[in-house]
Amino acid sequence: MIVHPIEPVYDKTSRVLILGSFPSVKSREQGFFYGHPQNRFWKVLAALFAPAGSPGSSEGEPVSVPGTIEEKKAFLLKNHVAVWDVIHSCDITGSSDASIRNVTINDLSRILTEAPIRQIFVNGQTAGKLYRTYTQPLIGREAVVLPSTSPANARWRLEMLVDAWSAVAEAAR
């Protein structure tokens, strides 16, 4: 049984909540969300909240993707985005969502009480299934399932992900 080692990121201005399933091995090692270098989560959010042509971008490229944990936290909070995961603890082999067993869910009530969350999004089908099975019946709120930013979801190019995830930026405004 592995217990989720990362605290949620949110504040009293967070308008959207993005939930993953459970942190990958790399994320658990780094102590922060979406730590695998090939996961496109941070590139997608940077493209949404600092698009090409905005101040700080050059030659059609988005501004730099936040790198440190502190930069990532500040980026999320500045853009009114809260991040956590559906699962509090589980049995998992490596980073494989397909291997997840014996699930205990995270209690979202503190985020939903302290922040004006307009919309909940889940990162990928597995997070969506876990949310619908365990969390939605408790809190009574639906979540929008977005395509996974995981490198395992290779058929979704970055541009496609940015387009699909655009609802996050719209809800955060």
C-alpha cells in the first residue's frame, strides 16, 4: 500500500480543480505532480495560460514551462488552478494506472470548501473512472474527463492536448 505523498495545491482563488489518478514513480520521487519529464501536463498548461505571442514568448513558442516546484506552485495559483489526485492510497505497480488496486480516495472537501471551484477536470480516462466510481457519489459534482497528458497517451500530440484542454483556461478566467 502506497500513501499519496504530495499535498494538494490550491488557494482561496482557485477556480478549477484538476485531478489525476495517483502520482507516478517520478512524481513521488520529486515530491510534486507530473514529474516525469515526458509528461506534457506542464507544457499544456503553459500553452494555455501563456500562449505564443504573449509577453515573454518568442518566435511563436510559448513562454518557458515552469521548472521548479516553487515555480509550478506559483504558476498554478496565479492561474487559479488547483491540482491533486483522486486516490489517497492504493496498491500500484510502478506507475501503471492499470495496476491500481485497493483504492482509498482523497477527501476533496477542504478544497471545495476553501476555494470557489467552478469546474472539476480529470486528467485521463483512469482518473475519470476512479472519480465517477468513488468521488462523484460523495460530492455530487461531475467532472470533465480530459485526454491524459501521460507519455503513454502518445497518439495525442501536444497541439491536440492543448486544444482539448482549452476548457481549463476558460473555466479558470
